[in-house]
Amino acid sequence: SKGPAVRATRAQMDRCLYKQAIRKTLENQANLFIFQQGVDDVILQSNRIVGVVTQMGLRFYAKAVVLTAGTFLAGKIHIGLQQAQGGRAGDPAANFLAEKLRQLPLRIKRLKTGTPPRLDGRSINYKILLEQPSDYPLPVFSYLGKIEQHPTQISCFITYTNEKTHAIIRSGLDRSPIYNGVIDGIGPRYCPSIEDKVVRFADKLSHQIFLEPEGLNTHEVYPNGISTSLPFDIQCDLIHSIKGLEQAHITRPGYAIEYDFF
């Protein structure tokens, strides 16, 4: 949907600065005590969760337990026909916890989502792309914030897929886990992969891509709009068919991930 209900001001975050800011906030929050370790089990009393058990067997009891599991519960990563266990690229899945939760009288289903390949910004030809600078004057998102707190502002850029890109994508659909039945999870929201866009909207000759910098101190770029689980060779070809990305170097492949939800 592109209607008013989904329109909002958008902010592009520096991942490292965001992580630092959140950690500082948490560590300085009064009456909050932090212990970091994965949870493998929940503690039940009279059909009520009263605590958790960590990977090393430590037991924490509480009046309320909140599981913020994200994509980690029995997470499985798909790149073409290749599969691997993981909560996201580089992080292990929460398989023990997922198995324990499956033993409870809960309705269990699988969700799926995806992410695009990441690119080295030094290999992108920005000179031929449409620049998207920050808003001016700079907005402040919260009454707690001030304009002076904004870090250095850098631009995003816009490019588009084309008919050659779409032909490359269609040539790899037989090895797409979404289209060959390997993935049976449902999407958490309407955020289709690029292969879904090409199949569902076959009349469209192009799809917009936002090239978003991952941060101020990295060259990595997030090409928003081409989330994919296609095989890596197809990912390389489709990237290189796009204006400005003809020589782009992929730093990380795109992938789909499916995981439990309750």
C-alpha cells in the first residue's frame, strides 16, 4: 500500500551510533539490572511462566517474562537452494528455546522475511544516480531531541531495476526457495522480495531502489527494495544489470529467513 495510512517521516540510522545510544540508555536506566546470555528454557508453575533458564543453567524468576525473539526461534536462512541454521547472518538460531516452546500448548506457525545483498559504496557509480539529501530544515522526531544532536548528514541515492534485471530474476525462479516450495512460511507484513515484485507485478518495467548508507564510518550500502533469496550467482547478475551498480561489489548476500512464531 502507498496510501496515507502507511506514510510517515523516515529516518536513516547509523547502526553503530544507534547501538551505542541504546546501550548507554539501558545501562543508565535506574532500577534496571542487565545480565547477558541466551535463554534455552522457560520455567512453568501451574501453566504460568515464572522465569527463564539460561544457556549455562542459571535460573531467573520474575512476575512477567517478555521474549523478544525476533527471527531467532528455529531460524533457517535460505540463499537459493542452500540452507543454514541461524537467527540472522552470523548469529546462531535459538533452537533449544524453540523446541521447549513447541512442547507447550501454543499455536505454532512459521513466518518468513528477507534482506537484500549489501554493497560496497566505493564500487557504486553515484554520478549517474538521483541524489536524495536529508530534509531541510532537519526534523526532530521526539520532544526529547534537539537538532544539535543530529550526526553528520549524508545522502541516499535512487536507482531502478529494468527489463534485463527482471529477465535475470525470472531465469532463477526455479532455484528460489520461495517459488520451489522449500519455504512455506507466511510474510509478517507486505514487504515483498524482488522476485515477488517481478512475478506479481509483471506489467511494471522497473522497481525503485533506495541506496541507503549503513553508517558514517562504513562503506557498506543497503539497497532497499531488492530483498531476495535467489542463488548468489543470480544476485550478482541482477545487481550488475542495474544503473549505477554495473561494477558494484557485493559484501554480503541477500537471503530469506523463516522462523517460529506463536
